[in-house]
Amino acid sequence: MRFAIVDDLEIDIEKLQEFIACFAKEYNISLVPPPMIFKSGQEFLAEFKAERFDIIFLDIIMQGITGMEVAKQIRKIDKKCRIIFITVSMEFAVESYEVDASWYLVKPYSYQKFSKALLFLMMY
């Protein structure tokens, strides 16, 4: 699976990398290439291409362009990739349907909730 992490907080990036590695080991999933890290929406969009990622973990509240705006740009280019929002607020949960988000994780989230989201995506 090809993952992207778009988040401006290093501690959240590290936690997500740890969870992805643990999940990959638990379910025997290849992480080649390893998850790509982007520390802003602008940085991500500068390199984004259709079908480059299977799952994008996207923070909503970031400096500069918001994750919701990034998701709107993603959907103009790629309708298939899965978007999992990772954010501190429930404020954008309803709006996440407009960009066909696959899941919405509220920080701090547990490995159990993270796994539930990925298992769901693997089933559908």
C-alpha cells in the first residue's frame, strides 16, 4: 500500500508512522515505498499526482491551506484514493462527506481506532 501523511506536527507524524508500521507488520502489508511525509498542504499538492497514493492521512487544521481545501484539490485529480482525516476537531466531520472522505479520526486516537479504519478500507 502507498501511504501519504500530510500533517504539520512532528509528534502526530511520528505517531502515525508508528501505527502504520505496526499495522503493516500485524497484517503482513508491504510498506514499499515507505509512507511519504508532507508537512503542509502546499508541499503535498506540489507533488501530488493521480493514483500515486492508496491512502492519504490528512490533517485538517494546518498552517496555510487547510486539509479540507487540500482534499477538494485531491478530488479534482484523483477520485479513487482514500482520504482519512486526522484532526483535533469534530467541526469538519459533516463537510468531510463532500470530499468523499473514507474515515475521520479525532486526535488523540488509539491504535484500535486507527486499525478499525484501515481494516474497513481493506474490506471495501
